[in-house]
Amino acid sequence: MSELRTDRLVLRGWREADLGPWAGMNADPEVREYFPGLLTREQSEASAARFQADLDRRGWGWWALEVRATGEFIGFTGLDPVEEGMPFTGVEVGWRLARAAWGHGYATEAARAVVAFGFEELGLAEVLAVTAAANLRSQAVMRRIGMTRDPADDFDDPGVPDGPLRRSVLFRLGARPATR
């Protein structure tokens, strides 16, 4: 499995010690504001197990995210194939951070690292990102890493119940051609 490092972060496999903080994040209404609901401890643990299984199987996916200086678990970031049933296909970049980690540039830093991994190591031609139309904070990260949005690509997420969170936006970033 690949481990990625940035100046301030380590993107790594999931550990038993991550499960408590991960469950806490998924039970936090602010962290889950743009998701259909909160997750139970069991649902959070099951998701971490799935993430680790994907990392073990293919060497990439949703990595646990920690601060290098302290070893503190602050959330996840990574790449994952778009779920079936969506109106597009490809590989998406994503992140979810604990509230205490917001506003430090960690999401942008981690997203840049996984996008570079996707282009350089996986040979992806394009990386996608999806969020609720109302999630301006995530859209700002998408723009900071160079992604663009065409409103014609906006869609109603079939995995989200009817309501204000169903309308979603799609951002794209294409691989840059290699220079000589």
C-alpha cells in the first residue's frame, strides 16, 4: 500500500486508534452537514474497514490523514472510483476532516497530494470531485487545487434523499501533458 507524505501530513492506512476519532467526526452534525445523516460507531468502523480493505487490495483509496508533527488523526482524503448509478464515471478525490482541523489548509494540501498520485502513479487522465451544491467550503478546496465546474454537469445525486442536499456539483481536473 502506498503511503503519501506532504510537508505537514501523512496519508496512511487505518489504525485501531483512528476508530474513536473517526466515529466522533461522523457523529458531529457540523462535519456531516452536507451528508444525509450522522453515522453510528458501528457504521464508522465498517467504513474504515472498507477503506483499509481497498488500500490493501489496490494500494490506493481513502487514506487516514494525520498531522506529521503530532501524529494526530484528523480525518481522511483520497481517491476512489465513482459509485455506480452516478451520471458520470471516473475517479474522484475527496476529504473529510475533523472540525478542529478546518481552516489550516490541510484539505487542500492533502487533496493536491492525492491528485498528483492519481496523475503520476495511476496515470489517470482526469480526477473528479463531487459535493452538495450548498457545500461552498469543499467547492473552495476544489477550486484551490485547480478544478473547474461546468454548471451543465450539476445533477441530483441518486444516493441522496429528496431535499436540499440532493443537488450536487461536479468539478473536474485533467492531467497536464508532460513537458520535455
